[in-house]
Amino acid sequence: MHGWIHERIGNLSSAQERELALRSAEVLENSTGRRPVGIRTPSWDFSPATLGIIRELGLSYDSSLMADDEPYEIVQDGEPTGIVEIPVEWIRDDAVYFPMERYSALRPYASPRSVLTIWIDEFEGAYADRGLFQLTMHPHVIGHRSRMAILTELIDHIAARQGVWFATHAQVADHVLSHPGTADVTS
């Protein structure tokens, strides 16, 4: 799940946030025939109500917080929740490097090749740590020829390394919960 209309959760009441999350889950389930199992909140916002809503929906993971480099089980009031956090980071988000606002001077400031170098270095660090490497991609941002070319190169680079696992967020969450006490997601 990724919100209803990319709403700003911090500007909503708890009831509004809950209603939009329930609506999103229902539409996704009706459209795909499967209940959503995870969420990345719009703009990675998290309110005091968000975790409760995630729990109410029975989601197995969230990917909105930046508390660590590696996935971990979220603890609430000292108790494990069964919800895995798969942390995000701005340095691995395509929208940071290629922003554009039509009516301002904001234009992309990084060349695709420069971004490829950053992402390869990010991957290599995660690989050395036997940890998670995850990108945040937006079709309207990454989905241009020059940017797709570097994404293809990045995937080829990653696939050439031994022991790499290309996994869904749901698979990562299952792995974390079935291997408590270890952040190793490369096995």
C-alpha cells in the first residue's frame, strides 16, 4: 500500500488516516484479488496512529522509517508486533536526484551516471555487510531511457555477485521473522 492519493499523513486526523488506509486496502484487494501485506506510507510519513492502523490491517511489514540500515521487527510498548520494518533512505530514492518542478527553477541536478555510482557504492556497502540493499523507485522519475539504462546496469552489477537474493518486501519480512536476532538477508 502507498496511501490513497499520496496524502500527507501528518495533516490528517487519526480517523482520516485510518479511513484512507482501509479504503486503499479494499481497492487493492478488489483489484488484485489479494489482500495487501505491507505498506510504504506516502512521503514516508508516520503519525502516532500509523502503527495501530498497520496492525489493524494485519500487514506484515512497513517500509517507511529510517531507524536502521537493516530490517527489524517493530517493537511497541516493549512487545514485538510481528511487523517488520524494511528501512528506507533518501540516498537510495530516485526522486532525490531527478526532481523537477514545472513552475520553478528546480531541475534534475544529478546525471544518471553519477547516480549509478552512488547506488553501486551503496550496494557494495550492503553486500560487504551481508545486508539489505533497497531502492525506492517512482515510474515517472526512473522511467526514462537514460535512467532505465543505469537501472539495468545496476541490476546486472548486483546479479553478478555471489549469494545475492532478489526478494520482495514480503519475502524479506518473512525472512526476518523466521531468523530472529540476525539482520543477515543475503543467505
